[in-house]
Amino acid sequence: MVRRLILIACAGLLALPAAAQAATPPRASAQLDRCHASLDPAQRYAVFSGAMRSLLGGQDRMDMRFDLFRRPPGASAFKRVAAPGLGVWNRADPGVGRFRFKQKVENLGSPAAYRALVSFRWTNADGHVFARGQHLTAICRQPDLRPNLRVASITASRIAGDRTSNRYDVVVRNDGASAARGFDVSLSLGGVPVVPNQKVGLLRAGQGVTLQFTGPRCTAGAPMVATADAGGAVSESNEADNELTAACPSLGTNSAR
């Protein structure tokens, strides 16, 4: 969702006589000026702009409106986002030859894609609208930049000279777009926790780490369950893949994935 949209608008008015304008310039245009992604919702924003020219040598009045549309992941269509400051007409001063307006939309939710529909209208001296136009801007994509921790594998092996314990290696990966910091990884064998949990101070995006546990020998076929971020300390883009269950290997089998 878009959380509490903060809208900052600014208009650029340039009073140019019709003769000073370029020959037959486009009467209206719209574009995406800036698309800024961030982990911090307050720093996610898009800047859209529109421009239109007088059709009556500055004797008409020009209006411009911005409507924001959002498409969440998996959706096929954009849907309009209602918020204060959007969907209102912004009017140029009398006698203006060109009217430019910028609309900044902040606090965008992620992941999602955004674009603006910019509408234009021209009013004559009698107050009647005699021309209209609309343009869509390019898409501003707001990816989910949070980390994503995933248990990739659990490996069990014998410890030389130890008849009661096994070594368990748990591989944890960060498949997200930013580093994960300060989280625990837990392991249980047949429903019994192996203590203590292992701690990870930093796991950068795209990297993995192997954590070693020493615990009692598990029963062949019994579940080995490893959980990344067991304490829920890390906000992730996907919380559904933090846990992996594998069967304890039979005697002489060294690994399970």
C-alpha cells in the first residue's frame, strides 16, 4: 500500500509571447523526472512533471491535474491511488504562454510500480473548456530492498572419537537486496532444540554463511529443522522461506538437503 502520501507540488510559469515559442511545439507532455528507491519508506519518492502551451497566444487559461496509479506485484493492471493533493486541477496564471508543473509523491510503498496520468485542459475567456489532453508518464518501480534470509541446507556428519554426538552444518543465505544484521539461527533434532543458537552479526546481500552446531546423534528419518532469524529480528522481503526441514540421514550418510 501507499502509506500516507506526502505531496509536494511546484509550478513553473513562463510567460512567453506566442511568437517566441518554437514552431508547432507539442501542446502538452508528461514525464517521470525522478524515481528514488530506498529501504526507508520516507525516502521512497517519485517526481512527475507536465508541460503545456497556450493555444490562443496566452489568451486562454491552462489547467493540469496529476492522478497516481499503482500496480502491485502479480497484478496485470494499474489502479488509481486516492490521496489528498492528487486529482485536483492546478491553474496557470493569466497570460502565460507555457505552463509547467511538478508533482512529487513521497512515502511510496514497496514492492510496487507507479505511474502518473497527467490531464490537461484549456479554457477560453468565457470559461468554457475548448480542448483537453492526457498523457501517461513512464513507470517508477519501487523494489523491495529488504534482506531475505533462507536456510539452504542442513548437513549432518559424525565426529571422530565421539559416539554420542554429530556435527550439523547449516547454510544460511541472504537472497535479498540489502544486508541482514544481528540475527540468530536455531536447529532442532526430532523436536528437541540444539543449544545454544548460533548468532550472525552481518550477512551481506547475495552471500551465505555456514554455521556449525554440535548435538546428539539424531534418529534416522527424524526431522532436522533449521530456522534463520529465529528471534524475528530482521524485517525481510519474504518471511516464508526462513525454515528448512530435512530428514536425519541413516548411519553412513553424511548429508541431507
